[in-house]
Amino acid sequence: MNAEQQYIELFSQTEAMICKHSAEVLNAPRAAAFADFERIGFPTRKMEKYKYTDVSKYFEPDFGLNLNRLAIPVNPYEVFKCDVPNMSTALYFVVNDAFYDKALPKSRLPEGVIFGSLKEVARQHPELVKKYYGKLADTSKDGVTAFNTTFAQDGVIFYVPKNVVVEKPIQLVNILRADVNFMVNRRVLIILEDGAQARLLICDHAMDNVNFLATQVIEVFAGENTVFDLYELEETHTSTVRISNLYVKQEANSNVLLNGMTLHNGTTRNTTEVLLAGEGAEINLCGMAIADKN
């Protein structure tokens, strides 16, 4: 059985369960994404932009997936490691691919700002999420994005209304936690309306010494005259594989900084696609990796 076939069969058998534990807005594009995945499969090295990465081999092992959304026994505050000195942040967690809502930061966000579970916000504000979710992440053009959209059940949404400035940096810690080889499919949706400003630091950590595979799709919508900084800091272990697709759309005179840092990992592939959709839009794209062994 090839890598694609096992997941085609898995989705066919569990589609109702996947949808039951998600939200209608996230379920709406799921069937089309699955059809795209069936058609194009995982990217191969025959594709120019995947020339150096054999993606499908990473999906061949038998990974566990928490499609029934069972509670994972972990207190992220006890295992939190991503402590940047002299930086005060509003701290949030994702455990595997589920937003952790048992204890939220005490610091209040400005009025109208939303930071929380993509699944829950999609239920409370369906029109907001529907307007943006999946609009940049084209499942017909990338097999990993199609796969992620097929299986993602939750994630994170960060919404900043027009002209609101979020002074305090927000920190999101992704914790990988499992007793068996495990796969997670994360989504992040970031929306800054015209004139908004914010900073977000995302940290990846692995608690357990099993094989982890993480797919991640981030969509960033930066309105006119926005200022947004996104830092990603990966510090996992050599048995982790992370495949992340980041899509950004910038309107006129927006200013975005993307800074990806890999300190310790197994295999990482970060793909970034930026659409400068207005005059004066500016992107600063930075990256750093500390490489050793393979």
C-alpha cells in the first residue's frame, strides 16, 4: 500500500467522526480537499519546489491520529520550555493539534481581539472564519495542504480588528505529546484588519521520544497599513518531522516580518508563499537553522 492509499482509506472510514469533532466551517472544504488529495497525492521530487524533499516517505509509517479528540493528559505549564528571557508575553498552548483551553492567560487582550480555538471560534463567529479559512491555502495546488485540510479538526485563530494595536506579544507553544508514533495536523488563521498591529511567537516542542509527524498550514491576511511580526522557533528532537506551508496576503502599505528559526529538529520543510496585493506592501522574510548530523 502506498502512502496515499492508507490515508484515503482512513478518511473514507472516519469522515463522519472527523467532522463530528470539528466545526461546520472547517468541514465545508473538507470533501473538496480530500478529492484534491486523491487526485494529486503527496508532492514528489519531480516537482521543482520539492526537488530536494521526498515528502511521501515521511507519511509511510503507521502513525496514530487523535481523530476522536480524546483528552491528552498533560499540563503544558509544567513542561513549558520556550522561555525567552526578558520578554513578557500572553501565553497560549496547543497540545498536538488541539487548542488548550483549560487555563488561559490572565492578561486581557484589547477589546475585539480574538485568540483561541479555531474550532470554537468557527462555531461562535462562523461568518468571520468562513470569509478567510482556506482562501489562501489552495488544496488543488499542494498535496500537503490538501492533506492537512482533509484531516485538521481544530487549530488557532488570531483576529485583530481595524486600527487595534496589540501591545503585548502573543506566544503560542505547540507541544507534541504521545506514547506512540503520532501525527498532528495543525491550522493557524491570522487576520489583521486595516491599521492593526500585532506580534506572534510560535514555539514547537516535543515532550516524548517517539516519532512525530506534524503538518501545519498557516494563513495570514494583513490588511492595509498593518504591521505584523511572526516568529517561529522550532526546538524538538531528531525523531520529529515538520512540514509547514505558510500563506500570506498583504494589502497596500502593510509591513510583515516572517522569521523562522530551527534550533533542534529531525526533518523540517518550510514553504512560504507571499502575495503582495497592494502598492507599498513590504515583506521581510528571514530564516535561520542550526544544522548538525544529517
